[in-house]
Amino acid sequence: MKHRIYLAAAVSLQALTLGALPLHAETFSATIASGHPPVTGGVQAISEYFIPEVNRRLEAAGGKDKINWNEAYGGSLADPFGVLEAVESGIADFGYVPQVFEADKLPLEQITYVAPFGTSDLGTLMAIMNELHAAVPEMDAAWRANNQMPLAFVGVDTYQLVTNFEVTGVSSLKGRKLGAAGLSANWLRGTGAVAVSASLPDHYNNIKTGLTDGVITFESSISPYKFYEVAPYVTKVNFGAMSSSSLTVNLDTWARFPKEVQDIIKSVAQDYEQKALEIYATRADRSLATAKEKGAKIVDFSESNREEFVDSLPNIAQEWASDQDARGQPGSTTLQEYLRIANEKGVTWPRDWSQK
């Protein structure tokens, strides 16, 4: 059943006669959903910053309008693969949508995952993504087609290999099964490894039970999810930081908010984006340090091994762009704009993804 926001207006006689209270105070009820638990940095920032800061600013604006929040995290309302649909249908009013799992419905949002080995600096990446959205309007149009609007983009720090076996080179991966999210599975093409699609909450048990031999994941997730317990080898391949999730709002919900409430939510969402960035950026080093303290072996992939890894891949960026073009999406344009903006910000690549 479609979730709705219920409005309650209360006007007291005292307010009418003395002007002591707002005339049309409204209280909105809103559900915000995530398939990931609050241990995930972007969800943590929603609970600890976005929601209380929206409430604080509404109060500071005179307290005329209020929002009562229902926080549904950790898959209690929708798993990581279903949050987009939950927000689209209105079951959730706001959502932490991992677009990395929505290659069909949000194809252009996959751009960072089809052009890996870029910047490991998360701040640089998120600046690139904000400019890219302005340059390619079809990206936001895809969200609208799913009855929602992105309020903030959330990126994650650089991805590494976390395995239960030692990785001494590309040949070490042959025949191994590795958990991968969305199109990051393509990073294993040419290596002989087998990608197994899964989300963060699944990887630990997948490795423990032998379904996989490890995972491709970002540094800041390693300790919160205790991957080092079942996969004690961390190989720093440095696939790059990625734009993985977005905080979104259902368009019907959005239309019910007065403009002053919308403005506050937009303003807080911009700050939330920065807060989430800071959580991931600062947590990465701590996560690796904790993993090392717990016995993980952290090694740098040699430059020659990294070059071999990069060269083993087909041109997944061009394949993706051509496929999107054939589907009526501006795949080539999105790739060109992404690379242009990234290059303007000083990003260097071990491979030229623009060459067909």
C-alpha cells in the first residue's frame, strides 16, 4: 500500500487572538528508508546529521512546520536492491538509494564504475559528479522517471581487494570467486576471477560459508563489517573512489512540503553530502588501521601488477557507452563529459578510456 504523508493542522484560539503561535502549523510524517544499516557512513550521516539538522533549522525558522521521522534502516522496509522502488511507490518518502545496483533504471549513474582507476580523492570525485549532473540533464531525468529527485550524492572511498588468499599478481585471481557490487563486476573481466553479485551486508557470510573467496570493496567498509575476520588479505589495487548512492525524495512527497520546508531540506542535503564525504574520507585510514590491528595483512599492489591488471581489461567504458547509445541514452556524451571534467580537475588515468 502506498505510504502517504499525513498532515495535521492545529490552530489554537490563543494564537488567533494573541498571535503567540503560528496560524497554520503543520506536522508532516515522513519515512526514510535504507537497505544498509547505520554502520554505513551515508546512513550514519542521515541519522546523526540530516534528520536532526532539518528539525533544528525548522525550529530555528519559527517552528511553524515540523517533520516526524520514521527511520527504517538495515532492510527493515526495503533491502539494498529495493530502495529505489520503495521511494518510487511512496512506501518510503526519502531513501538512501544505492544506484550502483540500478544499472537498468539509472544507467548514467554508473559512470564511475565503468571507468575505474581514476581519482582516489573522494572530494574531487563528488565535485566532478555535481558538475556532471549539470552537464548531462538526462541523469536527473532518470530519477524523475522513477518518481524521485536526488537531494545529495554520496561517494565512497577507493576500492580494494579483500580476500581469504594472498594476491601476488593478476594470476592469483584465476578461478577465484569475488563479491562485487553492480558494474564493479566488470573490473574482474580478463583476470580469470568470477564475480558474484552481492551487497555489503551479504559479503561476510558469503566469504565465511565459502560462496566467495573475497570481495571488491571500499576501504572504510572493511572494519565496520569486520571483513578482516574472514578475509585477512587486503591488497591495495586502488580502483578509485566511486559515486555509489544518493539521498532522494519521492516527488509526491516533495510537492506536499511548503517552499520554506523544501528550501531547508535542500540546504541541509547539501551539507549532508559534505558530512557523508567526510565520514568516508576519514574512516578509510581508521578502517585499515583497525583491520591491521586485528591481524589483516595489508599490502600495496606493485605498479607492474596494477598495470597488468588494467591492461587485462577490455575497454569496459567504451562498451558501456556504445551500449547506452544503442538504448537511446547519451552514453558517449556522459563518458566524454566525465573524462573532460575529471581531466580539468587534474585526474590522471593509467588507461585512456576515451579511446575506442
